[in-house]
Amino acid sequence: MGSSSRTAVLLCLSTVIAGCTGQITPPRAAAPRSPAGPQSPGGTADRVAMPPAAPVVLPGAARSQEHNSADAAALREATARQALATARAWGLDAPPIPAPEPPADAPELRAVQGVTLRPGLPPVVARVPTGEKVVFLTVDDGAEKDPEFARMTRELEVPFTAFVSGYLARPDYGYFRGLAEQGDSIQNHTINHRDLRKLTYDQQRQEICGQQDETEREIGVRPRLFRPPYGEYNEDTLKAAASCGIEAAALWNEEAFADHMEWRYADQRLHPGDIILTHFRGPTLWKGTMPDMLRQVLNTVTAQGYALGRLEDYL
């Protein structure tokens, strides 16, 4: 083709919309458009459909982080489903709220409501000074040794502190060893559960120190905490407890039964740091079982937005 012909072709292409009478090779047919693709006003395809873009491949570290994040989310979801299933199996309204991380150091005890301090003596605590929505379950005496209660606390991961009296525990210390093995704490509630105010100093010391020795022998741990029977004590009680290695005496603000809760204060509400009292008892003394009692406690605690913590982590 001569230079004049090439010029004609270029001119023709530049004016193709207006029409061209020159002899040129017809253009190739446009690629068929997708039925759903955008169209120009004249009805021809606006653009040819492009193949889908290849998936973005993250570099190794970012890809690993993404996978780990997805795995963690899946694990949290599975854990939540399992917690809900376990709670429903035990007849709870909702799964218990997990306890917060325990403090690195126990809160400083000051003479505030719920804490009694006397120089040189163990503090007496009914409410732990904390701003967290955590309360503490304590179970006294040791008469009822219900395996379903032990299983329920284990499956629901409910922490509690047992204040055991030797004369009631002796028929089956194995039950309390089992509780200790699953992470529960066995503390001192005296040997014979007597009103300590009616005893001499030496008698009180025998009651408290004797239970210290017995617990260490049977459970393998010497208690740090002590609860006076009936919540009754005097200065000799605290002196005797201190001489046996007791670091704090625990009282309570609420008491739980199989069918109801009893409250110290008129608002009938839990408060951060409250200690809840209950007992190793069954249908012979209660209107229900120990699992019924624990169900009562957990439904109340959870409904009020609290978690159960380990008392020993705070005292």
C-alpha cells in the first residue's frame, strides 16, 4: 500500500462515525457483550467483560496472623456454645459470667464497711474491698457430701471455698480431697463447731489449731483462712487464730439455701466483694439439694451481672 492509501485509511478511521467511502478493510466484529453488561446508547458493548481477579495472597506473616485470628474466633464461638449447653444441662438461666483475672496482689484492707481491723490481729472480712463485679461463694461444715454438687461445680468451673469442721468431714475426707484436687479450697471452721465466745483462750486455740493440723494431714495444705462457727468470735478468738497461722477471718453478707436467698441489707442486692455463705446440706435440712442451692446462687449472681471469684485470691 502506498503512502497515499495509508493516509486515506487513517483519515477514514478518524472519521468512522461520520462514514467513510474509501476502500478499506472492514473492522473486526465487536466481541459479544454480556447480557447484563453496560451498553452504549447505540447498543454496542461498552467494554469487554474481564476475567475475575486472582485472590489476594498475603505474605507469610500476615497470612499466619489472619489464620490465627480466625482460629481464635472459632474457638471463642465453640467455647461459648459449650458453656451455654452445659448451663442448660444444669437448668441455669444463662452461663455463669467468667471471673475476672485475680489481682496480682490482694487488695489492701482498710477499716471500711465489711472489714474490721484490730492491731496485730487477723482482719475480719464480710466484704472484700474491690471495685470489680465479683462476689465469693463459701460453703460451711461438711455434713452433706453430694457428688452431684462436686460435678456441677467442676463442669461449670465454679470456684468456691469450703470451711470444714473436722467432726463432720472425718467420715469421708476423701470427698474434700476430691474438691481440693479439682481446684477448690479447704479452709478452717474448727474441729467441733462450738460457739467460741463460750470457751477459754486455750480451748479456742485447741479448736482452731487442731483443725489446722487435721486439714494439713488430710488435705495436704494448711489453711490461711478461718470462719468462726455462727460468725461469733472475740479477741481471744483472733489471738488464737493468729497463733495457728490464720491470716484472715471470713464472715458473710448473704446466705444461700436450696430455695431462696437471705440478705443482710434491705436492697437485696449484691455488692462488689460480697461473701455468700451456704452449707453442705441436703433434703433432710433443706427444701432441695446442693445442686438446687448452687442453681439458686448462680442464677442470682449472673442476673445481677456478677461473677464468682476465688476468695483466697483476694484475701
